Amino acid sequence: MRLSQYFLPTLKENPAEAQVVSHRLMLRAGMISQTAAGSYSWLPMGKRVLSKIEQIIREEQNRVGVHEITMPTLQPDELWQESGRSDAYGKEMLRIKDRHERTLVYAPTAEEVVTDIGRRFMKSYRDLPVGLYQIQWKFRDEIRPRFGVIRGREFLMKDAYTFDVDFESAEKTYYRMFSAYQKTFARMGVAALAVQAETGPIGGTLSHEFHVLAQTGESTLFYDPKIDELKQADTLDLKALTELYAASDELHDPAKCPLKEEELRTTKGIEMGHIFYLGMKYSEAMGLQLQGADGKMFHPHMGCFGIGVTRMVAAVIEANHDEKGMIWPWPVAPFHVGILNMRVKDEATSQICEALEEKLGAMGLQTLYDDRDERAGVKFADMDLIGVPYQILVGPKNAANQQVELKNRRTGEVELLSVDEAVNALKSQQEHFARQVFQG
Amino acid sequence: MRLSQYFLPTLKENPAEAQVVSHRLMLRAGMISQTAAGSYSWLPMGKRVLSKIEQIIREEQNRVGVHEITMPTLQPDELWQESGRSDAYGKEMLRIKDRHERTLVYAPTAEEVVTDIGRRFMKSYRDLPVGLYQIQWKFRDEIRPRFGVIRGREFLMKDAYTFDVDFESAEKTYYRMFSAYQKTFARMGVAALAVQAETGPIGGTLSHEFHVLAQTGESTLFYDPKIDELKQADTLDLKALTELYAASDELHDPAKCPLKEEELRTTKGIEMGHIFYLGMKYSEAMGLQLQGADGKMFHPHMGCFGIGVTRMVAAVIEANHDEKGMIWPWPVAPFHVGILNMRVKDEATSQICEALEEKLGAMGLQTLYDDRDERAGVKFADMDLIGVPYQILVGPKNAANQQVELKNRRTGEVELLSVDEAVNALKSQQEHFARQVFQG
């Protein structure tokens, strides 16, 4: 992408309305623009990151065998009456009358619709286990939306729903999804911690929250240091892991905690995912029953598994930034490499930039080429703000020697390299991350 | 994908509520399930097709240099007041009061929001031309939703908006998008015809509708046979093409048509896309102005360019089916190849099926492996209904000779081939379509 042809409206000033660093940086880097209270338009660079995060989530969901579907954003209120949740959700759920005076709700979650799909099409225990997920826009009418896309009203969420014949099978499904979540966060280049959670109005008995660790996180997390030890192991023993103490400040109770305060480790996090074993709450309430192996009808055991997709963009920034701007982990970076043309009117300089653009593009890397006729200071500041992981600086002096500077945005390290050396260094990065995807 | 592990709830009976063939087949093949009047859940196979269509549209939009964004589904009514369209849309536009009694509308289109983005961030003629598009859910509260996803209430649409300095530049943009549309439909394996269109409540002066040709189409199209001649040419002269007469029954007026009735060609179509040159209607109404090269402020000339994405799935089916079911064009097929195991308990048969599944998968082909313990008749009927373009039939007799039958779903042709020959035949198909993408 050439910056002169892109739509990347960066701001020089810090927007006054932004209280948290991710909100500030997303506005400054032209990733989002507020369209209504708590509701954002995703501008081209924001949309690129959002799509990459979506795709990682999708790949890891597909890998554990749940199938992608899409349910409507507007759902009939009748289904919510059946489950008994229409009133429970209160004013956070947006209610709408259509032209025929039927009540629709803008879905904050989709247990009712997916259970309705189940009772239409699932007949026998042989149809199970089955899991369905969607990545779809949701709405929660927060009384006070804040922190940009962290607590917005219209947001993108991945929600998966699973159906099993009994608790034993549902528990296996639960832990399979648990490990998919760990892999999903790891692939995005962020550290995450699962803590025991309350099930709340969604119901059920087994539940975890996944927090992305960030100094600026809203939640304080308390956990058994053995968790860090277990995570070092080659193969992770999930059951052992989840038996160890880990709780957010909402649930942490020193009186009930098996460890003394000084034995606990504490950290800060942002809640990014929530998983629940739901039991038969919805299958019973909505009359979803299947024929068992013994010929008798039974209600399937369900689970539900959410990740905040739009919120994830902000969490990655909260965990990866410095005073100059964002520092994208490679797998979710809007572009892998920035090319900075330090003198657009110098032919040799421009030739090297264009050759790099073509070569890196042919390798499958995404480049952002700053071909604007701007001062060096503006180019440096913009590229640091955007946080592309690697920058190639091409100036007339080095260009004359077929050399360029390769800068690592995270470490700030700059190396003077030949054009080929720079390309090879980026190729190693690319291969490193491609291996990670397959090894999990 | 193994059918035993998939969620593909096919129906044997024709659903009574479906009046058109695409609706009937989508329900029978378990692609969609109605969740509310005019509102569908997309089940796994439907979602696969939808995603492929989305991706082709996205690639062709990116190729002409418009940038993907996402705007919220719910928009502030204030913006629609500014453009004067809040009342014009009437009851088709869903209005919602949030908890603070502010009115939101569920967007049927997004000229207002994108113009608002423009006036926040576009400063100078140097920022133009720029084009932004999204693929986002829309809602139109049709009084009588019908024909399944052809005239639903909640639907997925690609909508692009462009900004140019003057009419000349806007006209170039218009024709660049016009040709992107032709390529988009061609890549999906359907024939399309552009007809002159009225601009309607959206405004502007230059407008075309794109219809996918199908015997079962709602619209009758009248056009100059020279259009078919022009399309045969190596390079298409778009200006010449659009000067020739082509109109749908809504606009066709024999009295004003330059051709006699017997000179016209007629065909049937389904409206899939609509493109408009909008002029300065929105930039004026909403005060979007930029500084020109001469230092004076000017209102950009806008264009808008829509494609019905969910409707496209139905249109492809209307144009590609027979009495047994759907016949997917390769580029949008949910799976490229079906593997039918005719005796799952025979080891040699199953081994060949699994080897094929692995080999074709490694080539990047998507397979649907019918590994169910079902009668041959059920397997034939389901695979024909689903309409996967190629089927490989593996039975115990042929398996003993390392042979399989390769069936072309469209022609019905069946060839007895060695396993390797079958794989090579599919490889040629794959290469043929890969070339098409790049040649345009």
C-alpha cells in the first residue's frame, strides 16, 4: 500500500475524549472514528487489524472442529421470552418494534437462536457432539460507554455454542475450547491468563475468563505462581492448570483463597474471553431434545464460548505500545514492513523503495510505503505511531551504495544492511511466524 | 470436511413456504434457517458460500484501489436529518430509541456516515480521489419479505463510496467500478448484464443496475444485441457499451427506445448490483468541503456502488441448478470435490477415500467426504442436491483395481479413472480457475 493513496488520517494532537492509551492511539493513528456514542467506524488501517484478529480466531475455531455460521443481529423477542431472559437483560438489551409492531432485540448474545436451530435440526445422539460459532456484530446499550472499543455499545464478538450428549462429553469439549483459546491468544502475540469466573445471568456451573495481560488493564488478577511453572512445560496439563487458584479482583476472596497473600502472584489484565459450561439450562427451557442411544429423549449439555473481537484490537495495543505509539505483534500487524522513502525526488532512492515494495509483496509480506513528499520527522513519527513491526529507511546516501537501514520498531535497533540482507532478515521473520501457526 | 462430523441438515421434502427455486434448494440443502420474518441464520454450508462470494467481491474492490472499512449497523438519526433522508425512507427504515431516548436507525445504506467521515478527515484536493467500502449487514423493513434471501429484511451488502475533485474524475471512477463489477460477476461464474437505471431516492444522474441472468429472474431485460458483440471483443470498450440501449422492464419504454421491438434482445435477470454517480448531493447537504488546487473550497463529487451479497448466493443458484439440486460454479462452491464412500466398512474403499481426502486437501482443494454408513441412493441424492462441482465415487469393486469414478455434476458425465488420473483432472480444473483470477 502506498501511503499517498491510502486513507490514514493521523492526528498530531492527543484527542481530549480518550482516557486510555489504546483509545488515544487508535484515534491518533486513524484506525477508528466515533459515529455515535460507544459506536465506531473502523477506518482502513483499523479494519485491517480487525480482520487479522478475526482470521486467527476463525482458524483456531475451525481447527477444533466447530463450524462457522452467521445468525441475524436482530432476533425475535419471543425466543428470549421462552428462555426467560427477555426481562433479565434489562435496559442493556436494545428492543425494537418493526413495522408490524413485532418486538425484535439487537442480540447481545445468541443462546436462544442457536438452541432454536438445534431443536429444528438435531434429532439423535448421533448428531452430537456439534459446535457452531459466529463472528457477528452485537449491541449492548451500556449506560456509559467508555474506553473506546473496550467498552463500546456496538461491538464484534466471536460466540461459539456446543452441544454434547452428557456432562463428560461436554467437559471434554470445554477443555478443547479452553486450549483453542490459549492458542488463539498466543498466536496474536499476547500473554493471557485464565481465571475462575462466575457464570452470571448466562447460567451453568463451569466458567473461566481469559484476560490479556497489560499494565494498563482494568482488572487485578491473583494467581498461584505454579501456573507460570506449568505453562513452561512442553505439554500443558489443562486439568492441573485449572485446578490451581486464579481469580480476578471481582471474585478474589482472601478468606477463601487456599494460598496466603504473600504466596500469590498479581498482575493486571483486560477481559477478552469468557467461556461457560451451560448444562441443560437452554435445552430444557426451550425444549431441545434428542433421541439417545437407549431410545429415550434427552436434553443436550451446552457450552458457550465468547471472545471480544473489536475489544481485542484495543487489548493488543494496551499490551504493546510505547510513548511513540503502537508496536504491533507481527501476526496482527496491519502491515509487516514500512518502507520510508527519505527523498522521493531522488531517483535511486525511489527505485530501491519500489523494488523493495515489489519484492516483499511477492513474498507475501504486506508493506506500507511512505512515498509522500514530507519531512523526515513527519515520516518517522507517523511510522512509529502506526507501529508497523519493521521499518526500512531508504535515503539517498545509502541508496547510492545499495544499502538501507532496517529498524525494529520494538527494540529501536537499527542495522545498516544491503538490500538483499534486509529482505532476508524479513524473510526469516516471516518463516518464524509461519512455523508458529502450524506448531501451535 | 467429513460429512459425519458436519452440520448439514438436509431436508427430503420441499418446504411449503418456498416459492422460488433458490429458496427451496437453500432450505433443502441446510444452507439457511429462518430465524424471523425475512431474516435467516446462515448454517455452515451456506456460510461457506457466502464467505467465498464476499471474498471475491473484496478482492475485486481492493484491486481497483478502494479501501475496506466497517461502519456501525446502527447510525444516529441526526445524520439522516442532515441529508434530508430521514423522512424520505419511510417505514422501510427501522428506527430505534436507545436507553437515553436518542433515535438510532438500522442502516439500509451509509452515504450519511461516510460523508461524515469525509468531513472529519478530508482536507484538501490532494486527499482525493479516495474510495471506501464495507461489507456489512443492512436492514430494510420490507412490508412483505419473500423469496428467501432475495428479498429479506436483514441482508449483507457491499457498499462503496467514492470522492473525486470534479465530474471528469468521478466519471473515471464510475467506469473503473463498472469494470470491477463485470469482473466480479464473471469470477463467480455467472453472466451479468448492466442496464441503465433510475437513480431513485439516492440521487445523482448516472446509474446502472447489474443483473445476473437467470431464466427464473424477476426482471425482464431489453437490450441492443450489439452488447453481446462488444463483450466478445478482447478489450471491452465500456463507454461504447454503456451507450447502447439496455433497460429493465421497470424503465423500458418502447416509445423512447431507439431500436424497434424486433431488433431488441430480451432476457431474464435478478438485480444484484446498483451503481450511482451522486454528484454533490451529500457533500453539499452535509457540508463536506475541501480546499482546491486554486485555494478555493469545493464539494467533492461522490459515487456509490452496491452489491447484494446474501442475495448473490440465491442468484447463483437461480442461474445454476437442475431438477436434482444446485450446481455450484467452482469459484463459489462450498466444496470443490465430494468424495462418496460407497461401502464404509470395506477397508480398501475407505483407504482410497482417505488418501484422496488428504491428497486433495494438501493441493488446497476443499473436499466434502461422505463417510456416513448410508445407502448409495441417499449419498447420490445428497451430493447432487448440495451441488459440489465434482464427485469422486469410490466403491469396493473399483477400489480393488485402484480405480474411481469421477463425475461432473453439471454434465452428469462419469469417467472411470485411476486414482492418480482423477487427482490430475481436478488439478487441471484448479489451475484453470487460478489463472482466471489473475487474467481477469
